[in-house]
Amino acid sequence: MTIELKGCILVPEGWRRGTLRFSQRIKAVLGAPVAAPAADEPRILPGFVDLHVHGGGGCDVMDGDGAVEVMARQHAAHGTTSLLATTMTATRADLEHALRDVGRVMRARPAGTARVLGVHLEGPFISPGRLGAQPPETRPGTLEEIQALNALAAIRVLTLAPELAGHLDLIRDLRALGIVPQIGHSSGTYEEGLAALDAGAGGFTHLFNAMSEFHHRKPGMVGAALAAAEYAEIIPDLLHVHPGAIQAARRAIPRLYCVTDSTAGAGMPDGSYHLGSQQVTKCLGGVRLADGTLAGSVLTMDQALRNLVQIGVPLDEAARRAATYPADYLGETRRGRLQVGSWADVVVLDPDLRLQAVYVEGEAVPVAGA
């Protein structure tokens, strides 16, 4: 069955007023280029791509046993059409349990869910001095453990602290396996950040958070990112990062992209939830450990887009940072863009940027609040 949507369509070249025609993949984009959407017409954007999501709908990736499906359904309802299931620092046995569930959902996408493209292994190969909200289960990275986990579900991104012994060589090994190494939860110096990028690290995990801060005489990992990174992820919930810091990163890092770092509390009422092995509390729009440390978020990608626009980012640029750039980071050239031959991952927004429809690979999925 062919579906047709009419409105202002964001294609790689810019806005086009006309018709988007698709089934599982996009068949045609018809219409004429325009400078911007009219005030009263739908905005048709590529589906959002979230490369850092821990949970949603009351479930955490580390739960296993069907949790990933619940999470992927929750985020699809907010416009995320593909994602990486993101783990916590944990024992090897717990990681294996979680990745078996991820692998199951990857093999056959359940109806109504976002496509799970693989795993973002956030830890356990991180600095014990920069845990953030991660449990204290850190250890040095080994190729043997990574290969064993990768056999259960494809690891697409792996966060590590490059200053730890042996990790520069590990970065090179990860690239050879087709895994993108990513710098995060790190106390490393500016120079160690540059060395990691030179070794093949692709970007930075939740820029500004859980990494050595910027100082004009000691620029740290933040300085390395601002000076040299092509890609970095950022959490635009306006709690993790001040809007001014987002703007600075946007100017410095060409393909800065949005992630939610969302937890089990996403889409749920305020209350107590878990993040890996730790209890967290959702309240006042955020998630925190008992000591007040921010512990992921309850952000969804549709709200991330609205937040970027609220702080002055043009809608077309915000959409690229929520869809195209993260897809490019993974080498997913048939996602994150509306062009003939791409997967029909589509979101439709009203003029107030509220979701009206979501399609995952051509399947209409229920929209939150509809």
C-alpha cells in the first residue's frame, strides 16, 4: 500500500511543498522548493534517530526480558523511528542478559516500535572518577569481552575513557570491528582527547557531562571536543546543559547531534524508577540519584526538537541534529533523511511542532497523546 502525505517536506536540499509518497521505503518526493513552511501547514520531517536511550515506559534496557520492546514502543510514540539500546556499567553477566533481549528485538522489529539498530555500550570501560550516574562496576576494556558481547547483539557505539591503560589500542581494535568508539565518562586531558580522536574515536558522549571540564589553561575533554570533533552527542533537555553551552557547541562542532539519555521514567508519572542497578527519582522534569546527581533524563526526541527551536535553532537545522547527523554517524545512509530509496521513517508535526503522525519503515505507529 502506498501512503501519501501533503505538506512542507524537509528533504536533504531544504524545504519542498508537495507530496511524500511511500510504502516501506520512500517512492517519491513531489513538489516545489520553498524557503520555509507556511504558518498553517504540516511539517514533514525525517524520523528521529536516538543513539543514547536507556529506557522508557517504566522499563530499562538492563532489565532484559522484553524491556527493550517496551522502551522502543514508548519512544516511537514520540517520533523516534530508530535507536540504539544503551546499557549501564554492569557485570558481564548482567550485560549479557540485557544484550540477549536487544538481539531478539533486532532480529524482528515488533509492530509499533522504533527500529533497534544495535547497542550503545556505555561503559563499563570508563573512569571510576567520572561515573556520573553509572554504578561502580568499571574495569579495563578487553577485546575478548567486547567480542563476546557483540556476538549477542551488534554493538554500534562504545563509550570509553581513552586515558585508561590500553584504551588507545582498544579504540583502533574497535574500529576494525566496525564499532564506533566514543569518548565519555573521562577525566582525560585535552591532549589525551586529541590522541583518542587521532586513534579513531568518533565523537563524545553527552558533551559537557561526566568529562573533564573546560578551563582556558586546562581545556580538558570538553576543550578537545570543541577544538577538534566533527561529531558529539548532547542532551538538550535544558537541565543537563545550559542553552548558551548548547549554542557554543553548535558553533564549534559541525555535526553536533541530539540524544535523550532517557531512562525508564520517560512517559511515566513522577516517582521512583531504576537505572541499571540504581534507584532514581523522576520529579520536576528530571531524574536524579538520591544525592541529587542527574541520572539520565525523561526527554523524548520530539521535545528535544522543540527545545532546540525554543533556544533559537532553525527547525530544519534542529531536524538534522535529531535525525540526519546521528544516522550519518552510524553510516546509516538510508535513515535520517527523506529521499527516494530511504526507509520511510517519517514524522509529521503541526505548526506548533506537536506530533501528528509517526511512520516507522512505512508502518503508522500510535502517537503519544493522540
